[in-house]
Amino acid sequence: MQDTPEPAPYHQAMINAEGAPTRTLTIVLPESDWRALRAAEPDAVAWLQARIRERLASAGPQSRTYTPPAAGATETFWGDDDY
């Protein structure tokens, strides 16, 4: 009988479909910039998350509420970006 491999250790928020909605960000960086960031901040992803949280905390509660633009008033190619 063979041992069954352990399931991959996913973060609970990644597999919990009932949790709060999330957004995945993709940042395009040259490899040299990524290496420089990792040299300065070994956990670059957690560092970026912390900067976002700090910014939201300093902005006050009103700026944390999203108000969609008026119908037909798309400012970017992606429009409301809510799919």
C-alpha cells in the first residue's frame, strides 16, 4: 500500500468560497527590480500588503467605501472592473 501525499498547504482564505471576496493583483516588474525588492524586503508580498493596509488606515473610513461611477462614465478601459 502506498502512502497518500498530503494536500498542498493552501491558505484557508484561498479555499474558503464563503469568505470575503478578494482581489488578486499582478505587478509587472523587471527581474532586477524584483530581486532588489526581495533583497531589501525578503517577504515582499507581506510588505506590499502591509503598505496597502497602512494606506487604507491613514485614509480614514470614508475613503474605504467604494462608490461606483455613474452609468456610462467609464474612466479607464476596464470600466468598473467588477466581474
